[in-house]
Amino acid sequence: MFAWELEGLKRLKIEAIRWGSSYRVKVRGKTGKIVYVSNLSRPSDRKLVAKQYGISEDKLSTHLSSDYKADPKYRFYSGNHMETHIYENIQPGEFYDKLENVLNCQQKASKVNIAIGYILIIIPKVIKDIKSLINFPKTNNKCPLDILQFDDLEEYFKLAINVYTHDIESGKTERIRQLENNYDTINILSHEKHALYIKDIDMFLSKYQCPKCEWFSLPQRSYETTRKINVRSITEEERCSVDNQPRELLAKMFVYIKSIVAKVFKYNIVKYETLIRKIVEAHGLTGMDIPGAPLGTTYKLKDINQWIEEGKYSSFFDFCDQVSGTRKTDYGKLMQLLKQVPVLGFNSGKYDINLIKNDLFSVLGTDNTVSVIKNPNYMCIAANDMKMLDISNYVPAGTSYSKYLSTYFGGCQCDDKIRWVCGLGKGIFCYEYITDFSVLSRTQIPPQSVFDSKLTGTKISHEDYERVKFVWEHCNMKSIMDLLIWYNDLDVKPFVKAQRELFKRFDLDMFADGVSFPGLSEKVMYQTCFSKLTKPSRKPAASFNFPEHRYLGYIEQDKKADRQFAMTIKHLNELLQKQKYLCGLCYCQLSVEAVSADRINNKLGHQDGNILISCTKCNSARKDMNLKAFRFQKLLRVLIKTYY
């Protein structure tokens, strides 16, 4: 039954009885029995309603028509996929009565509040996909402003508001309003007089974030091309390999890893091509980096393009695939990072790797393998194309796998623990029952007793075994091998999803930024606690000459310490001018009373080339500490004093 039919029945004072998601009307049928009709578009049903309630069929058809015009405050529009009901100048009570009639016969409905003076606009998908923008809900638009009122707004709230426009067709972004002051700055995108907040101006101006994986940023020019790649397919594939020979199993695993490395490397080159080209153009590559190239020459981007045109390399990807570079260069470090695939485990450093390490290193080899061991834990095993890591090093000690998953997904989402289909949590498997490889081929569900563990002294509960029986039937398992694959997939799928959550939440690449929890915690600390850190001011001080009495004092100092003195006052004045009369350690402004000549190497005397101009406080506090470490220490103290 349609909404306009409900309206017509209400006008005729005919009761419509609720029936499920629709309505029906009580009438007397052709045989004289009481029946109910709901399809009032059918002429036979309308005839029964007209006869039952004593009205003419013409009058009933008029009131049940979708274009009934008796109410001037009501308009109806019918479309192919939706219908629109418009009511004007009616009381709230009457409006909600009519709204109820509309909603009662709809499976889906949407509500739009339009304030006075507003117009409805549609935000294009190109703008919606920009992850650096926030489009606030219309319910937050309580006080609309014009861009001409921003001057008063800035003065009142002490803000600087920059406004940008974005052309959909050309993709060009233009700044139409900017204010230069010392206030905090907010950036806004204006689209058809509608404001969208720009939360990351650098990303908005130069890059887009992939709307599918929400992981990485892409250059604007390659956005449409790259978005067609199924970037999540590699990380969402589960594969369970079983073999009765450990070395054969490891060999299969590394063959699979090599196939994944090729795909990942290809995607990464597309993703970082702009960065790689900039590195090559800025630093160049030598003959040591490029096989077969003459030594003593630096090769830039134009040389690479020429080789590609000549056919030496089929494409830029082919060049990157063949030229890995040396690990000391930025290009070499980036290539190694792009080619390495992380192989993850949970508690694998203490248990799994120690169990298979003899077979593992015989398959991997030891020539290009680097291990980080914290006895008896293998924290990292790295080869050219893969890096084995233990996630237990990235979480607090004693964290179980189920606790680890519940941190990101809130634990099991099922109604009960037996009908377990959410895929969150660790599965159940009869480890000690597998005494021979042929056991995996058995087609009957294992008995409850074989799930007990003599090694740990634990027994499976009745509830857990009922869960195993449910999963066996629900997944249509044919053998114990299927149960093993199910158990393996439960370890893999939510595990990988948790890595994506950690990356998105803290913007960390935990496989490159550190190999332990403390290392990543430090990076998170700098992101969250020191987001507004600024370097101390380095405004030049007033010029002056190095005081002669202090220069003479250094001569006496070296003479008493039996050190060679070879410093000139001319050199000190040149250093003062070069350092803009600032301390070379804490960058404070110097004066005649506070200046000093600090020896870089304290084992030598005051000599030209071994002097750094500093303030007297830093000179006495540094002693023989490394310059870089002392500068970092002073910077932290200044920042802590400033912000705390």
C-alpha cells in the first residue's frame, strides 16, 4: 500500500490496519465472508472497499490517486527509484502524522533538514574521496557565514583562515583567501559556497589517499590509474601449506614469498615512482650502483630515460628491478625496503623459529641473512627479499593472541561461543593427535579426548568441543586437514587486519620503523605528545668583537695544561660573524660578557679549526660530551621548559 493511498483512506475516514510492513483494509468478500485487502491499485479490491464503506468508486479512485490535489500544501513526485512527498506550512503534529504514513510503507527513507537560506548541493565523488577533507554534517551548520565575514571571525577567535577552491575538471587547486599573521591557521575548501575542513593541507595540495585501502598517499596525476589496482588482494589471501618434510615446507613457503615479492615490488614502484625519480635526479647513481656502467660517472634521470628509449631497459620498473643500488645510498635503502616482504608470527621468535631454525637457515643460507637475537628470542631475521618479525615484540609482555585481537576488534562478536562464525579469536586444534602425517587425511571429526594436552596439562571444555562440532558442519569439512586450514586461517586473517589498524591509527610502518615495542612507542610519543614542537628562535644578535682579555686567558690556560696554542683572534671574530653571534650549542644570543671559545676536541689545545663559539654556560656544561648529543639534550630542555 502506497503513502498516498494511506492519505486517501485517512481523508475518507476508512481505517487501515497495520499488517507487517504494510497496511490492509477490512471488507466483505464476494461470498459474504470478512476478508482483508492490501492492494488498492487493483480495481476489484477498490470495488469491495467502495461497497463496504458506502462511497462511490469514482470518489475512492480520486482520493487514492497519487496526484490528488485537494490539499494545496501537499505535492507528490514519483520517480524511477524514489518518490518525493512535500508538505508546506503545516503544524508539527500534522507533519508527523503524514510522515508516519510515508515511512510505514517504505523499506528505506532518508531525512534532510534544510535551514532557511540554504540550498541543497551534491559533493562530487572526486572531493568525497579526498581523505584530507572533512565534510561536517548539515546538523552542525547552525550559524551560516559568508566569506566576507571571515575578517571579524578571525579577529574574534584569533585565527587565520585560508580558503581554497578545487576545479573538478582540471583538478587545479587555487587559494582565494590568505591572511598573514601569527595566529593558528585553519584551511577550508569552498565548493559552491559550502565549506569543507582541510585537516592536512600538505596532503590535499599534493597527494590523495587511496579510497580503497586508506593506507598510502598517491600523486594526484596517477590517482585515477593507481586506484584500479586491487591493492588489498595480496594481504587478504590466506594460504595453508602442509608437508611432512620441514625443509620442503619451508622451500614452498619461500617460493610463494618470492612470487609475492614480485607483485609487491611492482605496486611499490608505481606508488613511489615520483620519489624515486627525485632521489635519482638529486643524488644521481654511480657505476657502482648500475651493472655494466663505467665507473667515475654520475648518472641522472636523463641517462635512465635514454637507456629506456634505446631498449636497454623495457621500462622504469625494469630499471629499478635490475638496479638495486648500494645500501649506503638513499636509492639503495629505498629499493631494499620496497623489495622486502614482512613474514609475521606471534610468539614465533621464542618457539617456532627455534624449532625450525636448522632447516630455516639451510634453506635461506647465511650469506645475505642478518639476525637480531635477544636470547632465546629471534627478534628479526632479514634477507634480501623478506624480513621475519615477531609481533610479540611490539606488544606488552604476556599479551595473548586473543587479547591482542580484542584490542583492535573488541573480541568475539557472536551470540554464543558455540555458533562461532565471526572469525575473531584463536581456533581449536588437536596438536598431540597428529602423530603421523596420514592422520590429517582422516574423514571423521576427532573425539573430544584427543583435544586434551598432556604437555600443558589442560583439557578441552564441553563448550569448546561443541564449537568444533559446529564449525565442522558449518564449514562442510571433509577431513582433519580442513580443520587445520580453518585453524590456520583464523591465525592469519584477523592478524593481518590488526596490522592495518595499527598502521592507520598511528601512521606507523612497524616493519620499518622499529623491531620492538619501545622503538615504536617513542615514535608514537613524538606524534602525540610533541605535535606542536618548534625549534628555538635563531634571530641574529648584535655584532661585537671577541673580548681580548678572554683570548689572553686561553693562552694562559693552554700553557698551564701543557697544550699547544694556535688560535688567532681574527679567526674568533670570523666564527662569530659566521654563527651570527649565536651560541653554536643552544643558539642563544651572545654578548661580550657571555661569549667563549669552546674546544671541539678537548684533547687538543685552542687551535684554529678546533673551536666552536658558544656561551659560557654551554662551554662549562658540555665538558667532553659529543656535540650532537649535547645539542639534542639542550633542545629537549628548552622545549620541556617552554611547553611544560
